Amino acid sequence: MAVWQARFELIPTERLPADYREQLQEIVPQITAWTADLEWWGHEDGDRIDVWSTDGRPTEATVRVDLRSPGEAFVFAIVRFAARAGLSFRAESGAEVPARLADMAAALEGSRAARFIASPVQYFSQVRADGLDDV
């Protein structure tokens, strides 16, 4: 994961709709992943959706938001997708984020990626001094 990407897990994964592939394709185009058990939509180092499968069933789904140039349309669409499917998000900190735009915006603003974008020098100074235990 790139330092400028905020990562969220979609939970519970078993609630992904049967047509999740088609729905995600409407948000961002599917791209080739490095293994057959992983499906990717979006851009490898940008906005991206990952779905891991075992025996053909989704077992983990994550969303990465590129905060270098946040795409409002992407964030809106993925929040709408999650809300319609009865999913929520889990932030890197472990906090659950409801599928509501205001909650996602707050989670993005408080993410490691947002701190990096705001001040890369300060971000790496903190990493050297304290690590990232505050997240």
C-alpha cells in the first residue's frame, strides 16, 4: 500500500452482493491483479478496490483512497455501494466507519495518508521518533 492511500476494509465481507463485480466495475474499471485469488478495480497506486476470494467466495474486501488527489466521485460511489449492501468500513485504526459520507470524510481526514499528504517531512519525522502507534 502506498503511503498516500487510506485503507479501509469492507465489513462483513460475506454480505457483498452477488453482482458485486458488475457494481464495482461501474465505479472504476477492473484491472489485472497479481494472483487469481485477488480481483482489483481502479489503479494500483491510486483509488482501488481489492476483493480476495477463497473457493470462489469473497473473504476480504478493501478500499484504498488516493489522498494525493481525492476523487469525490469515487468516495461517494464506494460509500453508496457499501450502504446499499449493508456494509460498513473498518479503518486502519480498527475503528468501524458507518457507510455514510460524513463519517467516511472524517475517517479520511484522520488517516495516516492525510497526515502524510499534509506534511511528508513531519510524517516521516514522527515515524522516526515514535512510529505510527497513534493510529
